[in-house]
Amino acid sequence: MSDISALWEAESIAVIGASERPGALGRKPLDYLLRYGYKGRILPVNPRSPEILGVPAYTSVKDAPGPVDLALIMVSAERVASAVDDCVAAGVKLAVIASSGFAETGEEGARLQDEIVAKARAGGLRIIGPNCIGAVGYENRVLATFSPLFGAESVPFEPGTLAFVSQSGALGFGAASLALERGLRPGWVVSTGNDADVTALEVLRELAAVPEVTGLLGYLEDTPDIGTLRELAGSGKPVALLKSGRTEAGGRAAASHTGALATDDRVLDAALRGLGIVRVDDIDELLDVARVFESERRPTGNRVAVVTTSGGSGILAADAVEAHGLELSALEPRSKEALAEIVPAFGAIDNPVDITATVLSDPSLFDRSLDVLIADDTVDIIVAAFCVMAGPDVEKAVNALSRAAEKGGKPILVARTGADFLAPDAPRDLREAGLPEYPTPARALRAAAALWEVSRPRTLPDAPRPGTVPGPGAEATEPELKRLLAEAGIAVPQGRIAENAEDAVRAVTEVGGTAVLKAVVPGLLHKTEAGGVEIGVTADTAPEVHARLAALGGQVLVEELIDQEGEGVELIVGVHTTDLGPVLTAGLGGIFTEVLDDVGHRLLPLAPGEGADLLAGLRGAKILGGARGRTAVDIEAAAELLHKVGALVQDWPAGFALDLNPVRVLPKGAVVLDAALGFDAPEEAGR
């Protein structure tokens, strides 16, 4: 048993601040432990009562017979430090501090919280909380909580395979109650409150090692630790997270385009997507995903077949397939031939397969059509959608679906649009058959997409190395940056600094007779707006242009003119550092970067294929492929450039923002046309 796993495996629990007074918070854990049949030792701690609820009490946890696996501290904030001292002295390894009055109350509370955590760590004691409702482990009936959920007259207490971990105790146990109401069965519910020591992610990581867990679900308020996220993703267990704060601006905005676009929330989205962790937007969606995580059936692809008794449901399902990034299977020719022999002439054999309401008079339609779809190698997931079927008709459909699931091993999700009173036993029967059920096709497909997200093969990148190479200085100019890029195998235009007007004429001739001239001025990121770029300069116009650009206060760079024929697509590529680590941003760029706002983000280092995946996920990806008669550009070269940029900056120290905009992707090759570098203020870079 590890320190944290005592939350669900503890064989002895001390309740510090235990009380016999009706309604007291210190009474509830004792009530629950006794009521639900906890088999371990219960150790109430109260210096004024020799016995509480018939259980011998102790003046201090130090006086209780050891070992004590878990302590639940339920005293006022000013008495918590003393209780922590006692736990350390008693050799307790884990304590849940339910008490409030700490960082959530302001500066003074935060100071007290820091002191208590430091004291606990020095004594080898891990802390859950403070300001949390506690934890429940269903299998061992560990109820180290005062949640009113377990005081209800009738609470289902059948151990399940889902683990819920929430920073917010009220929200976490509220979600658990909704899960129970919907027929889901949590096996572990943990609240971590202020996350002062042990975080919600750490608890999820610990639960990932429990063999019986089939799904991990979390609610987070703080920015997650990327190292723990990587470990969680590498566990192989499906994970869904609800992270609040989507509408808040990013904590640090870099001075470059990249920093302005890559808000913390977008970066977190990218990090979770890259790790194969599902991010949900609300409790309903979290519970919908939980339902599909209860089953251990996993798809091998994202191709969906829909079988329905309602044409309307089939249309909605087809819409939802595309909306959630799945693919509607085209079905094999032999499948269509077989379905043509089964489905009524007024139905449909093209996916979605509409077997029509005829199923009410011929229940075998479900069995036979499902057999065809199960055997079809182009089908990875099946969604069965039916409406307003009642009583025995639903029972027959459920039996057919259950047989098909057992026969083929493919995930089958059910969209049953109809009130429960039409078939009161259907939810239970579907649950027992391992068939996730949803009231609408859209919700079923959203869950199917989550299932594919946690199932699809992916190569997780290595953790980034700590910065050891200084990288360019804060005053690095565009020519200096381009020299670094060229040394890394990244294409840049031929060019050099022109010292004066006559030298500019020579430089223009050297690069082919027609050139781009740029002002090189430290701190000037948006050269175009400042009049610092002139395109199509010839030897005749070079002296005048050089004089004008030099007047801006810096040097003048002369470069070859790339893509004189107007071919190619401009991208923005950049890297900046965040609390989650260095992040690469890429998307449609040039002068309309902020207007288009079509970018993707990936944590560095990139895994193999991630560059191509990022580009394919852009809204304007079709432009790269040659939309509306345009010449297709070299997407492979663009993806390779992303990987080379990521490798180049791998060891640069935190706080930098590299902005490559535009990067011209040509029919063959990709060239960085402009490069700029910025740094956060020192106090921000170290955060």
C-alpha cells in the first residue's frame, strides 16, 4: 500500500475532531464507516470523550494503537498545525485535512497552509487538502468523508470500475451522485481541495495503477503538471478531464504573434490531445464519457456504422459522426448485398442502415443487420439508434445488441430516444450487457469520439530535456536567427546585410537582381506595419530604399525574392514557453495571422508524425492541398520544418518566444522568410 492509496485501502482510520453531537461534521465519517460496514479499525480522536458512538476514543492520535494508515483532520484551522504534529509523531503517512480557512481565504490563510505543508513534508506526512470533503473507496468501504451524499436514506453502494477525482469536493461528490442516479458505478471518489501537497493528478496517477479501474475522470481548477500528465497518459487507462477556466486569458502573453495566439487554454487543449486525454466541457459530458469508459471494448479505428429504426435518428447520427471527427463507414460491397436481402425495400442499406419500424413485427432484423456490420472490416464502432420502442420490443433489441457485442467484440453504443417509462428495465438491461446508452444520437457519437481518442494508437514524445544550451541572446537579430535556422537544416533566403547604398546595389545583384529589403531594428516585430519591408527592389531602386529603411534606426538586410510567381502558402511557426513547457504553434500566417486565427499547438518535443497531424487539423488545411485550383504545396516539407524547429529550440532556456512569420511553403520545399525573437521579463520567465 502506497501513501496515497491509503485513501481506498486503509486498514485503520483516525478521525481527529470526532464528535457524537448530532449534525456535527466530525460525526459524519464515523456514522458512515459504521453504517456501510468498514472492516478496518476506527480510531476517533477527542480529548473530552472516552467513547464515541460506541467506539473507544483517544485523546490524541499519538495515543491510538498503531499503525494508523489514514488520518482525517476535522478541527478548526488554527488547530490543524497541532494535529499535523501529532500525525507526524504517530508515524501517519497520509492525512486528509477537511478543515477550511487556508489559501481559499486569502494571503494569511495561504501562509498558514504553506507552513503546515512544509511541516508535514519534513515529517514524512502527505496531505490531501486542505478544504476538501475527503474520499471514498467502495470496495474496502473506506469512507473518509463528511459528504452528505452518504447520509441519504438509500445510496447505491455497489463497487464499480470508475474513479472520480475532483479538486472541488462538493462538485465531485455531486457528480458522483448524478453518476449513481444514471446507473453508473464509481469505485473511487476523491476530493483534493486546495491541492496544497498531493494533487488531483497525483491521485489519478495512483488510481491508474489499480487493475480494476477502467476509466479515470477528473475535475481540475489549477494548471496541471505536465510531468504527471505524461505519466497518466502512459498508464494505458482512459482519462477524461473537466478543466475549468476556459474563458480566462493566458497567464503570460509573449510579445510575438505566437504568444498572443497560444493562450493557456489552447495550449492545455493541445497537450491533452497530444497525450490522448479527453477534455470535456461540463458534468453531463464527463458522465457520458464515464459511461463508455465502463466497458473495456475498444475500437481499432474511427469508422462508424449506424443502424437505426428511425430515418431521422440516422440523419442526426450521420451529422454527429462528422462533427466529432469520426468517419462514416462506406461498408463493404458484400455487406450491402447482404443488407439488401434483409432490410425492407423502403429502408436504406447505405450507412446509416435504416431497418425501419418493421423491426416491431420482425425482431430478427436487428440480429441479422448487426451480424453483417459486425463482420464488416470497414466498421470499427456501431451506433444503434431507435426511438419510442416500448416494453418487449426494447427487450428484444437489447438482446440482439448484447449478442452482437459478445460475438464481434466491437464497441456498440445505443442511442435510445424515448422516455424511461416506455421501457423501465431498459437502462438496467443495457448496463448489464455492457452497452453504453444515451438519449440522443449526438451524445452517443460524442462518447464514441472520446472512446476513439483514448484508443487510437499514438507514440508519446519523450519528456523535454532541461535547458542546457544558452540559445541566442535577447538582442539576436533576424540575420543571426536565420544563421541558426540554416545550421539546423531549415531553408532561409540567400542574403546579407548591406552596409550602405552602393553595397545594397551589389547585394541585390548577388541574390538575382530582384530582392526584398528589410529594416533590422531590435524590438521591431511587425516590420510591414512600420514600413520596414520593401518587396521587388531592383539595382536601380536599391539606393533609395536602403536610405529609407536605414532611417528607421538599424541595419538593412537584402534577401532574394522567394516565389516571384505568387505560388505557395504562408504559415506562421513559433515556439514559446508556458507552465506546461515549450509549445510549438503553427498555422496560416503572413500579414493576416491574427485575423485568420487558424493555428494549432503542440507541446515539445514533438512525437513522430505530430507536425503533419497539426497541419492536417487546421481549418485551412485544404488550402495547403491546392483548394480552388491553387497549386498544392509541399506539406511534407512544412511538417519536417516543424520538427526541425522543435529540435532546434529544445535546449533553449525558458522565457523565449521565437516567431517565424511568414514561412513560405512552396510546391517543393519550405522557406523561413522572417524571424524574430523575444523574451519574457525575468520574473515571468522563471515562473
